[in-house]
Amino acid sequence: MSVDVCPDDRALRSGRRQRALEQMAAHDLDVLVLGRQANVRYVTGAPQLWVAGTRPFGPTCVLVRATGAIYLLSTWDEGVPDDIPHENLYGISWNPMNTMAALRRIDGAATARRVGTDAMSPVFAQLLPAAFPNAELVDGELAMRAARRVKTAEEVAALREAISVAESGLAAAVSELRPAVSEQALAGALLEAVAAGGVSTPSNQDVAWVTSPDHPWRRADGRDRVQGRVKDGDLVAFSAGVLAGGYIGEVGRTWPVGAAPGAPALYRRWENLWDRLLSACQPGASARGLLGAYQAAREAAPPMPVARGLGMGFDPPVISSHLPATAAGERLEAGMVLAVTGYVWERGVGAVFGREAVLLTDGGPEVLTTSPSWRE
């Protein structure tokens, strides 16, 4: 759980709500019932406590298009924005029929024609028609994805702050890099630094790992090393990610330890790949161009997404060599913020991994990450 419990700034949450309402109109939704935490915070601006991890769908937030009114599942006022009145809060109940009774009392529930949900479970598939008796239940996640894929100016500012925290953690971890240090110690240095910056929620599990000279996608194994410890000549990859103020900030770098024969040529290959990836980040371009960057650089596509949206969770689009049809159908838009990954490998040397946050603007791509990279 992150230490922040204050609601998001009014300008930030107002801009997001407006985008959600516009997409409700575009998808002809009278009411939106949300259960996914990123969607709930996107609409409400309220950080919710004790809801981390996987859990079944529940109607946590309701947005009514006609009035713009928001109704929120909450047992207290702490962290709830002042533009969500107390009477619009409904409490947690072990009896789902009590929840349905609260939803039925929402102004507009009885007359709604189309109600979208961002997820569904068999239980609520049976119960929700009782709360919205005249409505057709449809997929509301499509509207939320459309809203979240393009960021408001306030969201870009929030992402910059999250990225800055991630970069401070990366710098702390890199400063501890030396022979015999363990991967766990490097991860600890990063997590300590971001916690000191007021963020206690990492966005990923793998923080630092020794890249393998024998396999393109695996960690270095323990046959010739003390397990998890760095040796002279290793290439060590760092993936710093945090969830700060509801937004994910990420940055990735690779640093050599001591003399790493073959590393300079590998870094030059990465820079060639990165130039092609950045050139592909143009509004109006097909997302397939990001996959094409690997082909043009004659590098194997990585198993992780080449690019994906940064925002409140795993935002669209997701561009992966495993989903070529999805990439072909995606058009990049101004206002998107992408985490773009470059990855190259050489047998006997290891891998160079780098991840940058890129804002797409009408004037071209802007790299939001500023962490230094290794130079020979």
C-alpha cells in the first residue's frame, strides 16, 4: 500500500472524469459500474486502502452519465474527494442484496437503458439486473480503455513525478553495483530509496538481475557463481518501477561491472535499435512500426511487450510480438505515454536492456526518462 491517502487534485480527477463521460457517450452507456481499482481511482480520485491483490469483481464505483454523479463503496470519508458527497457513499456488506438495494436507490438506476461494467462474475451477472431493471448489461471496459489511453496534461505531470521517484531508486541501486554484491542487495537499495521518497509500492518484482551470456532471455545461472551475486564482467539489468500517486513510473537500464569484453559493441547495437524505436513513436502511425524497429535493426523481438501504455496500471495499448494482429490494428495517438523497451543480446556477453517513458505529442516523441546510460 502506498503511503498517500489524500484524494487526487481536483484538476487531475476532473479531467479524467470528463474523458470517462465522453467515452460513455461514445459507447452509449447510461451508467458505468466499476470494480477494477485503477478504473475506480481514475473516475473518483480516491485512493482505496486494503484492496491490493487479486479479488473478485464487486460494484465499487458507479458513474451516471446524465448527471455526472459518482457513487462510491466506502465505509469512511478519509481520502474521498469533497465533490463526492457523503450521501453518495454506500458501505461494504457481506450480503450482496444489501449492495443491490444501495444501487437501486441511485438516481437514474431505474431508467438506465445500457449499463456497462469493467468486469463481471456469475453472482453479479444475476444480481445487477435487480439494481438496473430496465437496462442491458454490456462491456464497459472498452469505454474505460479508450478514456485512459490518452493522458490529460495533469496526468502527464503525475507520470513525470512517478518517473522521478523510480529514477531516484535506480540511481541508488546503480551506486551499489560492484563485484560480489547480491541481486537482493541491489533491489533493497532501490526499494529503500523510493520509500525514502514517500513511495512504498513497487510496480514490478524483478529489480536487478545478472543477464545471461548463454541464453537470450534468462538470468545468469548459478553453475559458475555464488547464486545471485555479481561478478566482474557481468552485465546487470535494472528495472525500476513504482506506483506513486496512483500512477506507474518506470525506467530500465543495464550497467557493466568492471571490464565487460564485448559490451561496447552491444551497447552500440542497443542505441541503433533505440533510435528506430523512438522514430516509430509518431501520432497517427501504426503500432506495428515498433515491432518493425526490431526487424529493421535485425534484433530478435523480446518476450516482454515492446511498448505498453503507462498510467494507472497496465494501460493500453499493449504492443507485443506475440500479438501481431493487435499491433497492426493499433494507431498511436498524441497524448499517449508509452513504456518502450529495447533489448539486445550477444552470446558470451549478455544482454543490454533499456526501458524509456515516451510521451507522444503532435510535434513528435518526448522522452520523459532522464537516467544516464553507460558509455564506454
